[in-house]
Amino acid sequence: MSKRQGAGGSSDGTVITGQPEIDGARLQSIFLDCSDMVFHTFQTNSRLSAVCIFCVGLCDAERIERQVLKPLAETEGGSPTVSSTQLVYTLQEASQAILDGFALLLMEGESNGTIYALSKNIGRTTEEPAAESTVRGPRDGFTESLESNLALLRMRLKIASFKSKTITMGTYTNTKVTLAFVEGLISPELVQEVERRLSRLKIDYVLESHSIEEGIVDERFSPFPQMLATERPDVVVSNLLEGRFVILVDGTPFSLVAPITLSSMLQSPEDYYQNIYISIAIRWMRYIFYIMSLLLPSFYVAITTFHQEMIPTVLLLSIARAREEIPFPALVEALIMEVSFEALREAGVRLPKQIGSAVSIVGALIIGQAATTAGIVSAPMIIIVALTGIASFMVPRYSASISTRLLRFPIMLLAGTLGLTGIILAIILLVIHLSSLRSFGTPYLSPIAPTSAGKLKDVWWRSIPWSKSR
């Protein structure tokens, strides 16, 4: 269809200055040694020289041939049959449009260029997010395409007040980042604050949304997530309708929602797709198991080491029989098993899906049985570690469960050295940190502290959407 000429790029970081004239020769020098750039020179039916420039990996070559080149070169008085066109006036605009996947057409005698939206679909189709699956609810999820993700939100929010503002970030990647919100539901001051933080963020590359998250959160060194990362459009829409904003990043299916609270991180989208009584019961169970995932091993270590009088006699004798041949104290025993469990969990995540789950389950069974038989750890400790692992799986947000996995170890060290006093000290320090934490100005423990009676109903219970309209 087209002949390739030596094309090349400004890979050395040369800054392209805005020029009033767009010249094909200058574009060739800019894209020098870029083998994926195509410069197709031809003559139109009216004997005018023209050049069509595009990236072969980003543009659909067949559509360019059919809708742009053929009408111009062969049809009498023909013109391109592409509905989405735009004019560019500077060399920088032209080069950036080519890198964004547009086809650029330069005509003899014209100082401006015309770009055509003839990009090739190289992304995957929408599918259910593997990390946020539900029994009941929508099955579509975000993809790596920013346009597709915005379309999924627009399908659910068919209102003009749904606004989206797109900027470009990353010195080398020029990644499109979109800030979306519902006007009238979100505070204008919050929108201005997010825009200010985004504009102030200077970053070389944006490969995933976490690169932006680290640069705009209130406290980047806190183990607790201050933005919700989700692949589910229904989760994003529900948060938008609660007055929050979302940041969509081109090239990743994970969007960022803020401001969030600790209670919102423990809520699952399926809470609103099931019977209200079942949802409330599961939510309370989730709260209990979240606390267990953080404190259960520490309580076991503290009680068996310092406070044996708190254990019923029959249970104490049973634990003593199980531990009589164990060479390690309870703290070392707990650390060995927790580290082993976390290693197995990470191995299961990193391995291929076909064998990952089998390796993690079989590995846990074999290691647990072998450690008990060898007298390295006791059977009660195996039960405690297993319950802790199950409890951590109850947390619906992966980023929230990571914080408990990280904090579990220092709390165990305090429990093994100070007993229950160490656990109480850890809880006090944890509450102080959470009380001082903010997510874009919103207290992390709200609506519990500071207390907001009107919003507590969606923490302890579950709000009913249709009751708000009455």
C-alpha cells in the first residue's frame, strides 16, 4: 500500500519547538530511525503532492488506504471519508498526534496538517475483573483503553453533569490521565484540590495508576491505602454518586477513587446486590475477621507466653501437651509460620493460574503437616495461622489486606515482649495514626470519628438506595 522511507524519532530527548509550518522533511528528521513510522508520499487526483504519516502499530493501515489515500489519489474530486478529523498547526502538535495514533495528512501548499482518527484496536475486550469477582452483579470491567473505560462509565451515568477532564502526564510516556466527577454532588473545592495536586506532580513516566497515587495522596508513607484502586465500573459509579472523584489512566484497568475511609475499604459491591439482612450479617462478619487478621496471632502469643491464667484449665493443658516438645517460644513459632504462609501466598499469586492455587494449597498442607510431625511448631499454632489467613481473605480490597499483613509482625513482636500491654500499646498507636490520617482532607475514620450520625447507617448497617428518594 505504502512505501516506507527513513523515518526516525527524537529518542535523545530533543524538545520539539512549536513551528507555524508543518514540514514532512522535518518530521522525517524527528522520527529518524523509527522503523514503525510510515511516510507515504503520493499525488492527489488534482496533481498535488501529499504525504500521509502514521505509526503502523497504532493506526489501521487498511482503513487509511480505503478512507484517505484511495479517495484522494483515484477518485475524481474525491475527499477522505473519515468523520473524525482535526487540524494541527504546529510541528509539535503534528508529531504528538502521530504518537497518539492519528494519521497525519500534509498537502502541498498548505501550512497546516489534518489528522484522522483511524487508530487500531490493540487492547483486550471487557471482562469480569479476576480480583473483584462477585456472585451477583455486573460482569464487565475496565480495560487498558481510556476511551473504553470512559464509555463504560457513560453507559451508567447518562447525565450531562458527569464531567471528565483529560491531561497528559509523564515526560517520556505522555500518558493520558482523566479526572472524572459528577458536578453538583462533589465539592468544587475538592475538584480544585485534585487538579492542583495533579498539575504540581512532575513525573518522568506513568506506567500504572499507582505512579500517580503515590504523588498525590496526603501521607505516602502510611501503610493504609488512601485511594481505592478498582477495575469495576459499578464501584466507580457508586462512589461518584456519593460525591467522590475518579482518576482514569490510559494503559491500566485500575482506576483511583477518593476520598475514601477505612469503613469504605471494608465494603464489597455485592453488599448492595444481596438481601439487606444477609448483607448486614456478612458485613459484620467481615469487620470481625478483619480485626482477627490483625490481632489473632498476637493475642495467642501474648496469652500463652505471659497470661496463661486467662486460658481455661482444660484448654491450657491441651496447649501445653501440644507444645511440650516444641523447641521455640510461641513468638518464634508464630513468626516462622506467618512468614511461611505469606511466602506461600505470594508464590501462589506469582505462579501461572493453572498451578498457582494448587501449589499454595498443597504447599500449606504439606509444610504444616511436616512441621507438626517434626516438632517445629505446634498444632494450635497451625490452627491460629490458618484462621488468620482465612480472615485476611475476607477483606474485599487487596490493598487493605496488605496493610494488615504488614502490621501483623510488629504487633506480634510487641505481644511477645510485653504481653497484652504490648498489644494495647500497638492498638493505641494504630488508632492515633488512623485518627490523623486524611484522604484528600476527609478523616480516615469518618463517619465514626468524627461522628456523623447520618452516615453511620451505611457503616453498621446498609443503606437502601430507594429510601433516599422518599
